[in-house]
Amino acid sequence: MPFPGGLWWLLCCRQGFTLLRRDYGDADREADGEAEEEASFELRAQGDQASLEVSLSQPTRTSSGSERSLLVSEEMRSLIVEKGPGPVEEDPDALVKGWLQREVRGGVKTPWIRPRKYWFVLTPDSLDYYSSNEKGAKRLGSLVLTSLCSVLWPDKQTYKETGYWSVTVFGRKHCYRLYSEHLNEAVRWVCAVQKVIDSKAPVQTPTQLLMRDVEEHCGSPEVLEQIYRCNPILRYTSSPLYAPLLPFPYGSLDQSAPGPRSYTTLRDEAVKLFNSLQQLESQRDPVPLIQGILQTCLDLPPLVDEIYCQLVKQTTEPPAPGGPGDLHYWQLLTCMSCTFLPSPPVLRFLRFHLDRTESRFPASEMAKYACFIREALGKTRGRECVPSLEEILVLMRRQEMVCTVHCPGAAACSVAISSHTTAEEVARELVSRLGLSQSPNLFALYEQSRLREQPVGSSTLLADVLTSLAGEEREQDAPCRLCFKHYGFLDTDNVPRDSLEFALLFEQAHEMVLRGYVPTSEETLQTLAALRLQSLNSDFSTHAPFPRLEELFPPHVLHARLPAPRPDPPPKCRGARLRAGLLAGGLWGHSLAKQRAERDQRLRGRLREEGASTMAAIVEKWKLLQGMGRPEAMAAYVALVREWPGFGSTLFDVDLRASPVGAGPQRLWLGIGAKAVSLYKPGEPEPLDSFCYGRISSFGASDSSTFRLSVEDRDLLFETSQVDEIAQLLTTYLASTAARRPPRPQEPAPGPLDPDPAALPRGLCPVAGPWQRPPPTGSFGS
């Protein structure tokens, strides 16, 4: 009886699948099971010439240490243990064994397909799987375990999608994704595999072994030349790199690396970076590519040593020493040396390479770059940002950058900085240049933009600050700048009126007025605006330039005069809400939008009227100041502001959780001054409470948005986005108070948590940290 056509088609497909499986599937299994070649660290040239391979075990050395025996057959015998078709159940080397699924063919989405299971056996050297657990079962695959392998724990997402707990084991060429129905079993396999991986000796690549040889024979020029001549992996190559120079774990890259860029594994990224280096040779403008390589190193710190080794390799015996392509490598190496510091072994190898280059090519451009790099490595520490395009251009020319610092009331100052200059160094230079060394007050650099102003920490690299400000300026499309101003007021009464510091004090007082941090009457605010005009333009004149009103008078005062907009009354019942919702999308919605636009237009008109009347009143008061000079106007302005008891304090907007007056959480001003910490209700001239520093026992950050202040027997918690700034300023004032306190007889030695006054010179913003009062009996503020 002939078979139906459909059945013949099924048999033919089945036979064809079997043939394909015999031809290709078995070959894959043999490649997977017989020999997973762990000789991964090889540099292949075209035509397989001068191929360099190394086993995972340490290669044998010759007497000179310059040549290594790298036999793949010996490596296979050392890594793969041949296993015959013996009884699997009686394997004495088996650590863990059991049934697992290699690939999920069933689960939640396809429950009608039966999952396929294999018998897995974990030994001290490999993870093998067999067709069954019976005697003579065929081994279908083997994954050799080394110190570079990694294993991933089960995750809930895979369980939700498939109904199985997954265990992923990464090898050099293969990745085993195993699945179990039980979480305990999956965890048991993960722990066992990780224990085997941890027991393996660290793998060393040929580059690491040769770096050690170079260090051992650095005093023997003949041996060194033989090492470089016999090992092309140390020299320049125009061929691609198929494996990294340093060992990286298989498949262990954290995919949550910062930044918008997506990365694969570390090994793949190392190879991609070498391709980028080779492209660098022919680039007319190498700056964007250099910045991209630096950004990758910042996102993936383990690649820093790899890039250093690749650059040393490509600058060793290049085909055209000192040519454009070679100099591009040296320029990237210069930028790397000013951004990242390599590990000690790579740093020693890099220093040797710099010395060797200077001795072989004296007075060349390469020697000049080598000298610059050596000096930079002695100053470099971690960077928060990659160098900007401007900084890279400056580094390529081995020059310094010019930083512009704005000073309120004075001309902007230009300061020459390097990639290693800190904010403390620039602040000290400005204090000396502007003649503020004898001032008792403190100064600091500030980042200023349209949305924020914050002090720059003393140890912060100024190059990072400039890069951050440039990026913020591009995002906001508004000017961002670096400013030098007062950081803490210790004495505002004895500042000479004809000094530059008084001009800085005047400008800072005016900033406080405009921000609404000086609670006073509207009449006084108009007088202050008139004094500001007198200090800017001298006597009244119709031809004098008029600043905008918001540059003279606090804008919030004008907005407070406007009537509060009345919200639309909500519908009373559900049916009315439904009808309102239906009508909102039709003609009624258009009418409501038109009414809101008309109301906003009326408010803007009212605001313009209020502004015009306020400006007229300011001008009338300005006319009364006829004949007053600029110094007198500035002095009168500061005198009016000083009438507020909180003048000299730095105010922070906070939300108090535990109120000292027994009320609930409320918005307050936290004023930090030279003598006390005060709490103000916004707009009120008198403080709600004030604490001298002798009553403060400790302070610090409870979390990123909560500041804790312990006063005698109670703790005050403030919610604020300026936790670090508050802690910095408190630390500074405490140190200044300790420095100005007269010594007492039989006073105990300061505790380890006491702020060191000598460590807080003027002109810098200290780094904040938790502070707690030590146990001596003397009161800090008495």
C-alpha cells in the first residue's frame, strides 16, 4: 500500500534532518566535547605566519627566558582529560551530578513540547554532559573550567518566561545555559561550579609572562633585544588582534555600565579597541576617536591596562618611527596618562618602555612625549570625566589650558592649569593674586549656571569641572561659568571699604537680596535697588543704562502682589464629572483654554504694571542720591543688609522632619554662620531657634537627601538636596572656631575626629565627612 504524499514528505524531511545532523551536529559535538581549545591568547598574522600560541598552564622557558615552548598538543593533554565510555555513576572525580536541561524546549509558553534532559557531571577540571547516566553512555560535550570562566545565578525573569531556573556557565568558546525546575538544585550547581572556578590557578597570557621577563632582564641589553626579536607579540603589528593581551573573564561584563553606550564582553571590547587604535593611524583628525577610546576606558575600567599594553605594543619598533601614525599613538598615550593610572605591573612596564624610547630616539618628538607622560604619571589620579575636545587638543601639543574664573565686582582672571590642577591650587593662586591673603574670611570656587550654584571641593580636578560645565552649557543652552567668591564669613565688620574684598562682599550681598534671602520691607528693597543703580551709574541721568528690574529687585516680591489664580471648581457629582470630561474635548474645551490664555495675559499685564510702578519708585529714590560716590553707595548698601541679624550666614532650603517647636514637617531656612546654626521661617527676620557650636554634638548625612544635626539631647533631620554642601560648611566653621579658640590650661589633646585647622587654609572648600564631638570636658563655644 503506497504511503500518502504527506507521510512521504515527513519521512524525507526526517531523513534529511538526520543526514544534516550526522554531518554537522556531530562535528559540533566533537568540537565541543573533544577539545575546547583553550589556547586563546594568540596573535594571528595573515597566512598564519609567526603564530604565537600559549597554553593556560605556564609554558616552559628556555635558559635565557626569551623563548617559550607553546605546543597545542601538550596543552590539550594538560587541559582535557580523556574519558572513556566507563560507568558514569561510578566516576570518582565527580563532584556534582544530576539531570539538567541544556535547552528549554518546553515551559510556560510551549507546554506541549517535552523538555530534553541530559546527565551532567561536574569534575575538578570540566563540566561534562552525557546522553544518560548508564554505563557506556556517550559524552556529548565538555566545558573546560579555568579561572577565567564565570557562572551566573538564577534570575526570576527567566523563571517567569520559561518556568525553569537557569544556570549560565561561560567558557572561552562556548556558553552552557542549563535549566532546572527547582531553585535549590540550580543554586547547588552554581555554588559547585563557582567553587571549582575559584580553585583554579590564575591564567597568565604571553604578554604578562614577557612583561615579567622584561622586568627581570632590564639590566641586560642583549637579553632584552633577544626577547623583543623572538616575540612579535611585543612589537608593532598591522594585523588585527584576535584575542586581548591580558586575561579577562569570559562573559562577565556588567551590562549596567554607566553611559548611553552598550557594550559586549570585555574580551570583545578589547579586540574592538585594538581595531580603533589601528584606525587612529590614518585619521586626519584623531581627537574624536581618542575621546571615544577614553570614554570606553572610563565606562569599563578593566580595559585601562589592556589599552596601555596595546599602545606600548604599537609604539615599539613601528615601521615609521616619528611618523604621523606613530605620533597619533603617542598622543593617545599622553591623554591616557593624564586620565587613568595603570596597575603597578603595567606601570613598571610602561616606564621601562618610556626609558627605552628616550634612549633609542633622543631629542625626537617621541622622546618629548615620553618625558611628558612620565611626569604626568606621577600626578595622575582618578578622573570623573573624560577630557574634553579642547583638553585633548592641548594635551596633544603638551601644553597647559587657560581657565577663566569670574570674580564678582572685579575683572575675570585667567589661570593656567593642567589636567592635574585642583580647585584648591587655583583658589590659593587667586587669593594671592587678588591680595586676599590677610583676610580672615574664606573663599572658594563655585560652579554657576542658570539652575544651580555649588562650591567646588578642594580636591576636585578643575579639568573635570570645566568638562562638566561645558556639557551642562550645551544641554541648557545657557552660560555656565566658574566663579570665585566668599565661602565663609568670619569677620564682615573689619573689611576695608576700598579693598577688593569689600567689592566681593557687596556683590554677594546683592545676590542674597535678589534670591530673597534677606527678609526686609519692600521700602528697604527699593532703597537697596536705588543704591545699586548709584553704584553702577553714579548720579541719575536719562542716558544712563538701565538694568532689567529682576537685576535690581527681587522678582518674587512682584509675583506676591498678583492675586492667586482661582482653580476651576470640581464637579459635585459623578454625572457632572462625566459631562465635564466629554465637553472638555469639544467646543467647551476650546473655550476653557481660551479663558485660561486670557487670564494668563491679564496676569502678565498686571505684572508689567507692577514692575513699571516699582521701577518708577526706585528711580525716584535714585534721584535723591545725587552726589553720592560709588564707595559710599556700596557701603550704604552693605550697611542696610547687615541690619538683618542673619547676615553672613549661608542659607539652605530644608524640610525639617522633627521641628524644635513641636510642629510637623515644614519648609525652613537653615542658616550656617561663623558662631551658630539657626533656623528661620522663610521671610521672617528673627530665627525660630539658634544653636551655638558648643551645643552641637555631631552631624552628618543619614542618606543622600537627609542631613542629621545632633544638638545636645535631640536629633534634627533635614531633607535637602545639599547634604554635602551643608556638611562641608559646618566642618569649615568648626575648624575655624577651634583655630580661634584660646588655649586652656590642662586641656586634653584633640580627638581623632577633631577638624584640623591647619588642614583648612583659606581659599578652599574642604571635603565633607561625618563629624562627632570628642569627649573632652571643655565646651567648644564657651
